[in-house]
Amino acid sequence: MQSIAYSTRKLTIAIILLFLLCGGTGIVSSWLLGSALDKQAAASALLRNHMEADMMHDAVRSDVLAILASSEPGIGIKLDDVRKDLGEHLATLRKHIAEDVAFKGDTAIEAATAKVGNPMVAYANAAQQIADTATGNPAAAKRLLPGFFQQFSVLEDSMAAASDAIEHYSDGTAKAGATLGWITTGLLVATLLAAIGGALYAARLANRRLVDPLITLSDSVARLVTEPGTPLPETDRQDELGALARAIAQFNQQVEAANAEKQATTELIVETVGSGLQKLAGGDLTTHVEAHLSGPFARLKQDFNVAVDSLRTLIGSVHSGAGSLRRASTEITAASEDLARRTEANAASLETTTAEVRQIDQRLKTSVQAATETVGRADQTIEAVSTGRSRVSNAVTAMSRVSESAKGIDAVIEGLDKIAFQTRVLAMNAAVEAGRAGEAGRGFAVVADLVSALAMRAEEEAGRARDQLTVTQVEIGTAVAAVEDVDGAFSSISENAQTVHRLLGQVAADNRVQSESISRLSETIRVMDYSTQQNAAMVEETSAAARNLMAEIGQLVEQAAQFRIEDGATASPARAAARPSYALPVASVAVVSEEAWV
């Protein structure tokens, strides 16, 4: 039987050949179709070119007729325009005929186009001759027209033969292209079907030779896990799959042998190590594994014996250290209880101190508030004194103005006195003049007497006013002096009030500083009280933990005493030694009465 690798290589080569066949067929078909399309395109271009040449030779005939018709005035055809069109049409005709003659690829076309060149030249020359003659002699040009038509007929016959040859060639290329298309399509379909058939055959061969046997072998190997001794298929094959099946069968035999050896070793381990573990669970630390174990189980035996020796040493250490732990835990418990009592006493003292300091702080705050209010009242007093001083100053100024006004009144009285004196003098002169006048001046004399009496009375009243004004000036001076004395008194009061205000401000500032200090002290004591209470709670927790530790150590000692160590003796629980109390006296806190701070 051939190997799977050899069969796979053969199959791969066959598939590659099929792909090459399909690809080669496609390439050849594309090349052939391209060539056919190129020939068909060339034939179409040649046919289109020849048709345009045929149109041009008809256009030249129309131009010649138009040239002849231009000699008639009533028609309205311009000779120059027609000659220009004739030149363009002749050039196009020569170009297309030259392209027809230049075509190579078909003998019939080459023979037909070769017969077009000379008639085309004769036709063009005849048309040009008519055009040249019509410029000077239209009648002579018309006589040349029959020869021109004869050349037109010759050229038309030769171009018709060329048209037939070109059309025949174009139809042949189209039919050949269609036939080639069908042939290439058939080849492509055949090669594709061959490739599909080869692929299906290869897939069927792979399933029959490789996939199905692998699935069967995989199922058998899976059953080996739950059904030992299951026979493996494909072991008689001589390829790679047979070698794999035989290797799996051999590995299965080795696994079964290893399982049997493992079972025997497991039973030995259970018999030896298991019994040792049972003794170890019973508290016997003198047991050892003496059985002979090989392989990795020898390390298990060694580790078990080393572990038992280490455990025996550890339990011995526990025996010796359990007593010390119990004594130490007893001392820690007693010390924790003493510390808890002292901490509670300190907490009570701090609480009392906190209450007293809080009362001191409250009283200092009250004193600060009272001092602040007193300072405010002192400010009001200073403000009132300042207002009084300003008012007294205004009074002194008013008195000074009154004194100055009195002096002015004295001057006015003196002026009135002088006026009264002069009036009396004038009255006397009037009386003298009235006496000189006799009877005629008697009435005037009476008036002069009355005026004189009035002047004398005015002098008397001015004197009394001067006396009264003198007394008033004296009284005003006394009042000014009194007001000045009041102003001095107000000044002294203002200075004393400012001194009191400064002292009260200093007292209030000192009280405020003391209050702030006492507040900080109170806050510090409060924090200390809180911390002491926390410490007391923590000490209580520590004491409880110490008691729990002592109980657990007692249990540990009792449990350790159950083990039998090397000398065959068991450890006895260590007894707790008595410990003196560490309680310290608590300082009493003196309670300060409220009267001491008032």
C-alpha cells in the first residue's frame, strides 16, 4: 500500500495539472478571441472608411454640378465656395482611397482596392479640370461634363467591387469570431467539468483513505478512556495512519502496565503511610514509615519522616513554651486590669477638670462681655463729653459775641447821649431865637422847651442804659468765666474718661486673651478626656483580649499535652503563677467652688 504522503503528492500534482489545464485553456481562448475581435474591428474600420470614400466621390460629383450651376445668375451659388468644398472633398476621397489600398490581410480586398486607385485619379483630375475651366469659360466646362460622368461610372464600378470584397471579408471575420467564441466556451466548460470531477474524486479518495479511518481511530481512542482494552482499528495498514494506530496501541499497553504498577504502589503507600498518618492523628509523634518505597515515593517517605520529626520537635517546644506564655498572659491580664482601673480614674478626674475649666471659661467670657459693654458705655460717655465740650465752646463763643455786642451798644448809647446834648443845645438856641421873635415865636418857644425837656430825658435814659449795660457786661464776663470753668471741667472729665476707657480696653483685651487661653485649655482637656476614654476602652479591650489569650493558651497547653513525644511522656499544663497587683493610687481632684471665681 502506498503511503499517505506519496498519495497526497500524487493527488496534489493531479489537481495542479487540472488547474493548469483550465488556466491554459482560458488563456488560449482569450488570446484567440482577442485576435478575432482585432480582425473584426479592422474589417469594420475598413468598411466604414470605404463607405466614407464612396460618399466623398458622390460629393465630388455634386460639387462639379454646383460649379456648373454657379454660372447661372439666378441660382445664387458662389463659385469660390463650391471650389473650396470641391478641394476638401477631393482631399478626403484621396485619403480614404489610400487607406483602402494600404490594407493588407485579404487578397480579394487587396485586388479590388488596387483597381480603385487609377479611376480615382482620373475622376479627380476630370473634376478639377471642370472646376478650372468653369472659372473662365463655363460653356467649355459644360462640354467636359460627359467625360466626367464616364470617369464617375468607372470609379463607381471599381468602388462597388471593393465594397463587395470588404463586406464579404467583414462578414467572414464576424462569423469566424462567433464560431471561435463557441469553441472557446466549449473548451472552458469541458475543462471546468474535468476540474470539478477531479476535485470530487480527490475529496472522495481523501475521505475514504484518510478522513474516515481517522474518525474511526479517534472514536476508538476516546473509548479507551472509559473502556480499557478496546481494540484499535487500522493497525494492519502499512502507511502513516497504520503506524499511528500501532503507536497508540503500544502506548495503551504501557499505560495499562503503569496503572497496574501504580495500583500496587498505591496500596503499599496506603498500607504504610496511611497507618503512620492514623498514628499521627492519634497523637503518636514517634511513628515512622519503614517500608521500602521506590521512585518518587521514596521522597514521600523521607518527607513524611522529616515532617514527623519536625512536628515532634515543634510540639516539644510548645510544651516548654506554653507555661511561659500562660504566665506572661496572666501578668499581662493583671497589668491590663490595673491599667484599666487607673485609666478610668484618670478619665473621671479629667472629666471633673473639664467641667470646672468649662465653668471658668464661661465666667471669663461673661467678664469679657461685661468689659466690652463697659468699654462701649465709656465710648458713649467720651462721645457725650466731647459733645458737651463742643456745646460749651459754642456757649463761650456766643458769650464773647454778646460781650462784643454790649461794647457796641455802649458806643450807640454814647452816640445817643451826644445827640441828646446837641438836641438840648439846639432847643436852647431855638428858645433864645423864639424870645427874640416875641409873640410870633411864642409857640416855637414852647416847642423848643419840650424838645429841651425830651433831650434831657433822653440823656437821663442813656445814662441809666449805660449803667445797666455796665452791669450786664460785668455779668456777661462772670458768665464767660463760668462757662470757661465748665469747659475746663469737661476737658478734665474727657481726659479721665479716656484714661478709664484705655484701662477698660486693656482689661477687656486681657480678659479676652485669658478667655481664649482657657478655651484652648478646655479644648485640650476635652481632647485629653476623649483620648483617655478611648484609651480606657482600648485597655478594656486589651484586658479582654488578654483574658481570651490566656484561655486559648490554656486550651493550647491542654491540647499539646495529648501528644506523645520521644521520651514517652506527655506535657503537663503549666500553672499560672500568682502576680501582685500593679494598681497605683489615683490622685483626687479638688473641686473648686463657684464663689472662688466670682
